[in-house]
Amino acid sequence: MKWSFLPTLVLLAVAGIFGVDRALSGRPRWRLAVPLGLGSSAGVFRCCFNVLASLDRYAAQRYVLGASLDRSGPGF
């Protein structure tokens, strides 16, 4: 399966988050700032991914439309 590595990747991400949390246990301001920064960066990544996926679908639809118009010949 294409996504068979996903559970391992999620486990590594969770372990990393717990490691950062433990490393910052003595610094309360940083302990608050790091999750907020991670959350906002994840939101930015999610928005960029959605925009690029939308552009990909738009380009594919335009290609199909152009190919069908090309097959229909001059004068549509």
C-alpha cells in the first residue's frame, strides 16, 4: 500500500512533540510558544497544500476541455 509508512511517521512526530515538550519543561514561555508556532505553521502548510491541489485539478480540467475542443475541430 502506498501509505504503509504513515503510522510510523505519526509515531515519530508524536515522540518528537513529547521530546520538545520535555526539553522545554523548565521554560514556561517557550513551552507555550512552541505549540502555537507548530500549530500556525501546520495551518500555513495545509492552506498551501490545498491551493496547490486546487491548481492541479484546475489545470487537469482545462487540459481535458482543451483536448475535447481540439478534437471537435474548427468552428466547435
